[in-house]
Amino acid sequence: MILIVDDQENNIYALKKLLENWDFEVDKAFSGEEALSKVLKNNYALIILDVQMPGMDGFEVAEALCGYSKTKDIPIIFLSAVNTHKRFIKRGYESGGIDYVTKPVDQDILMLKVKTFYRLYEQTKALNETKQALINEIDERKKVQQQLKDKVEFLNATLESLPQLAFTLDHFGNLDFVNEHWLMYADKLHFPTPHPDDFDLVFLFDLLKESENPLEREVRLKKLDGKDYRYHLLRVIPFKIGHNTLRWVGTFTDIHEQKLAEIKKDEFLSIASHELKTPLTSIKAYVQLLERTIESQECCPAEGYIRKVNCQVEKLNVLIADLLDISKIENGKLQIRPSLFNLEKLIDEVVETTKHSFDHRDLTIIKNGEIIGDVWADEMRIEQVLINYLSNAVKYNPSNNTIRIFTEKFDNEIKVNITDYGLGIPDSKKPFLFNKFYRVEETSMRFQGLGIGLYICSEIINKHNGTVGVESEEGQGSTFYFTLPTN
Ligand code: ADP
């Protein structure tokens, strides 16, 4: 929009008509004061200013406009019929005008000037806007860069203050940060050298790339100037931005003391179980001898006592065997000795053993399903799993004596299901049943146990590359199953 400032209405009228003919939007002010108040409210691309006006003259108006940041860049053309002397023209330019036109005005020349200044103003304005947008963007980028820098510094300071060996890996698996602690074990560019029997850190990045999941490994590391290896726990976590894994952050935590204590505990458990087992085995043998001796005499109360002792000895035996198994599992020494055996026969034997162990209960154990025949597995260990499932089915089923064993045959595996109609298991507890030392709190006070039977079963079946699981409804009963691959 163009503002015409003139105290003579005729002048304004003529100029307005001329400009409107050229499609310019026009506004008018009849005094310098009115012009000043209008420019603060509206946006003008050009001001055509009469020099001689009562009150503020054109020069004063132009000087005032130069003082406001909003108006200082608006081009001003002075228009004067009276003050045509060079002195006035000079003053006009000095007060901020970009042109000084004297009357009579050549309309064509005036219009050319108006159009040029108008376009120039529009272009300058657009340029200024672009410049401002660029400045804003640069400021924003600087701010973000600073924030990023602060974050990286914070992360580095955090990693630096950790008592662990800490590092970060870039997208290509190169070390791009290590803390001071690290330098006791390796230089800035390499991983510490692990014990030759442990996980080789050369393959670490391959593993990380494969899964994009956090990773944990135990490795023994040696200080650069040391002789002995110490156990460390390596933990690596991926840093994700969107779906792209950008880098990884990791730590090696010294767990040497805990590890030694754990090894000692396992050794103790193993020795204690062995020590307990030896006298127990001979007690068991003598009790059986006694039982046989007494069996020949009729109505002897000692026979009942001996049977009870025998039963307790058997429980102790199972307990110790389980503890021994736990320490074997912990040490990775649980061995599977497979052979070909008949599963139906084994199940029949286990059913008999279970009935015998719970002879105070009038158990009905029904076996049906497909005939499996021979399987290739560790017979003693599978027997152990069957006994465990069946004894649990009896134990956690105090008011129902029926148990079903159902066998199934698939293309690549067989499945054995043992169903009871007892207490069942709450949904929230099912995922933990096969964990070490886990017992369902709701029933743990009523029934004796250590919570290791199912854990051992799952380890045995895992070693056979099979699976374990449970389906259960609270109050209705449970079906525990295991599968074994047939190929
Ligand atoms: P334990 O029986 O010695 O506690 P297990 O490892 O054999 O240890 O079983 C773990 C837990 O699983 C048990 O404490 C019990 O809460 C639950 N559980 C196992 N079998 C059954 C079952 N057939 N019915 C209901 N709960 C069961």
C-alpha cells in the first residue's frame, strides 16, 4: 500500500487517481501527525510526502520515520511545488528521502519511479524476511548443537565417573569413547584381551548387529600390567534414534569376588550333597535289609516304622539328588547320556513308583494317547522329569486322586502331558514356574518343597532340545507337558 501525505485534498485526489489506475492500493493522510500515527498502525511500501504542510513539514515527518525501526526502511518520495531550490532537495535527501520530485510532475516519470521504488521495497522486504528466517534457523541449529554437545559431555562425564570400564561404539562398531578406567586394561582403540577360554570380544560387534538387543556376557579380563584374570560382566545396550541403531554403550563390571563366592558355594553344595548321600545310601540299604528281615514275622509294628523311615530316607535322597543336580547345572556339567528305550514301559514304571510313594492315597493314574514306542534320550533323566511332574500332580492335588497321562506324536516331536484336577496356577505366576527356587506363594505354606524340581526338569528337557510348559486354570487343575524331538 502507498501512503500519500498532503494537506491539499486536490493534490491527494489527483495522485490517488493516478496510482489507482496502475492498480496500487492507496491510503492518505492530511498532515504529518496523521501520517506518523498511520505508519505505526499499517504497513506501507512507499510514502509520497508533500514538503510544505502546516504543523510538521515533510522533512520533519521523514526524520521521525527514520527513527522508528518499523518505518526506517520505507522509501519516501518528496513532492513539492514550492521548495524546488537545491537546498531543499539536499535537505530532502538528508532527512531520509530517496527521491525529490518537483512540480509540475511528469506523470509517466513519477509512475516509473513509484513502480521502481515499490518493487525495490518489496524485494528488499522479501530479502530481509529470508535473511531473518536464515538467522533464526542458524540460531536454532546452534542451540540444538549446543544441547547435543551438552548431552554428549554429560554422558561422557557420567561414563567417566563410573567405577566400571565404560565405552561407546559407533555405527560401524569402532570404539569412539572409553573412560579412564578402561585404559588400565587396553588402549583407546582396542578391547581388553579376554581369557582364551572366554567369549572372544572380536565377535562382539557381529553379535550386536545381529540382534540389536542388549547383550550380557561374563568374561575374564587382565590388566595391562597384571598377571591374573578377573571375572567381569559385560553389558552392552543399543542407543536408538527412530528405528536406526546409531551406537552402543557398554560397561565391564568387575564381579570377581561375587563369582568366586558363587563358585565356592557351588563347590560346597556339591561336596555337602555327596557327603550326605554316602551315609544315606548305606542307611537305606540297612533299612531295606531290616525290612526284609522283619517282613517274615507276622504283625510286627516295627515293619510299619521301618517303612516310614524308608520313605523319609527316600525323600532325603531325592532332595540331595536335586541339590546335586542344581550344582551340576550351575557348572554346566549336567550331562545327557542318550540311549534307545521304550517310553510306554518307562511311564508304566514311573506310575508304579508314584503309586508306591503315595500309598496312603488311593491314586488313579490313567494313561492314554498315541503309542510312542522307542525314543532316543537319557532314560534316567526322562524318568526324573516324569516322576517330578507326577509327584507334583499328586502333591498339588490334595482332594482329587485322578491323574491323566496323555501322549501325542507329531512329525518332528513327541509330547507327554500330565494332567491333574487340583489347585491349578494363577495366570500371573505361570511364566515363573520353571525358574530356579520359584514357588507359588499361595500354596507355598501348605506344601513342602524347595522350588527346584521344575527348574531341573526344564534344564533336562532343554538339554534334549525339547520344550516344557504348562496349561492351567486356577482351581481347576493343571497340565504340565514336555516335548522331545524325534529326529
Ligand atoms: P516344589 O514342588 O518343590 O515347590 P517345583 O519346582 O516342583 O518345586 O514346583 C514349583 C512350584 O510350581 C511349586 O511350588 C508349586 O507352587 C507349583 N506347581 C508345580 N506343579 C504344580 C501342579 N501340578 N499344580 C499346581 N501347582 C504346581
